[in-house]
Amino acid sequence: MSVRLDKFLSQSGERTRSEAVRAIRSGQVCVNGQPVRDPGQKISENDAVTLAGQAVADDALQYYLLYKPAGVLTAARDSHAQTVMDLLPQALRRRKVLPVGRLDKDTTGLLLLTNDGALAHALLDPKRHVWKRYLATVEGRLDQEDVAAFAGGVALKDFTAKPAVLRILSANGQESRAEVEVREGKFHQVRRMFGARGHEVTALHRACFGPLSLPQHLKPGEHIRLTQEQVDLLRQAVQNA
């Protein structure tokens, strides 16, 4: 099966079709070691394609990390509000790359997206014990009683949250900052856990998902494609659980 060179370069979602065309016409693209300047040239799965000297692969399974900004819905689509999918190339939508779990509209931070349904399901399975770490700012003073309550599992109206780790970073009479590690991801769970202890969350940020941390260079709304090493770490996380 053959495909146009510009389509091949764009369908992974790493670059737009127009960016692919510009790269080809500027002489940055080689097929089987030979420069090609025709975006319409057909290539097959046996052809080796490089861009600026780097091999280009079009893997069926795609894995991405997004720095979710506040005010954006974690949803595939919404007719009234911006979603995380609006921050990604259209090519990823066609590949059915979707969020792994959800972050609340006002929660920021690390969001994984993939079309690898088996891995996504495993990462969200509480029995796998894949921890997620959050930074939270809450009203009021957190204390060791809150730490013990989180460790014992906070009772909520419809379920009891599994034991979580709460580390107090700072606390005064008006406001506290803390790290929270949970292995579940139910609706508004972290906010509800603090709420059950009498502390309203004013800011929530996910810093880590399993073995992956939010890259320091990434800005809100930006995304990166995961390396094979990072994907392997995620697979190891669910296998070792």
C-alpha cells in the first residue's frame, strides 16, 4: 500500500500537512537516502524516510503527554467549550488518540493521551496501583490528623477513597500547600477528599502519572510525543503492580 509523502509525514500528528510540504520542498526529507522535493511522491511501508537526518516512523499506536491548562475540558469534543483535543493536531483525532482518564476543568498538569486502549485501561485500573501525584493549594491549615485520614482512606458520600499519601509543604491559618499521591481517579476525587476534611481546594496540579513527570520545559497547552523508553516505563508500571 502506497501513500503520499506529505501525508505520511503528517499523519502521525507530529507536524501539520503544510509543515510536511515545506520540509519536503526545502530538501530536508530523504527517501531511502535520496532527497525528495515532491510532496506527492508515493512511498510504501518498505521505504525508509528521514527528516533532517532523523528516521520518521508512522506507528499505529500513538502516545502523547499534554500539559493541560486550566479552563479546558478533558473530553473528546464539546459543542460549547474548548477541550484538550482542540490543543492537538487533527491527525491525532483521526487516529482516535484520547485522554487517559480525566482532569477536572480547573485542574492543570500532566495528561496522557493514546489510542492504545489496553495500556490506557491498565493505567486507570486501581488494582494496578499506578500512583498519580498532585500539588494542591487548599483553604485552612492542614495538620497531621489530615495526613492520618488520607492514609486511612477518606470516607466520601458514595465510596471510601483508597489510602493516599498526603505531605504538607506549608500551612498557616489561611492556606496550605501539599503533595497528594492517589491510585484512583474518580470524579473530583482529590477535591472531595480535601472537602471531606473541611478544606476547599483553590488550585490543583498533576505533576506525575506513574513513572512520568511533567517536563519542566513544557508550557500549558503544549504536548510532546512520548519516547519508546517512556512508553516502556508505563508498561512496566502496570506489569509490576
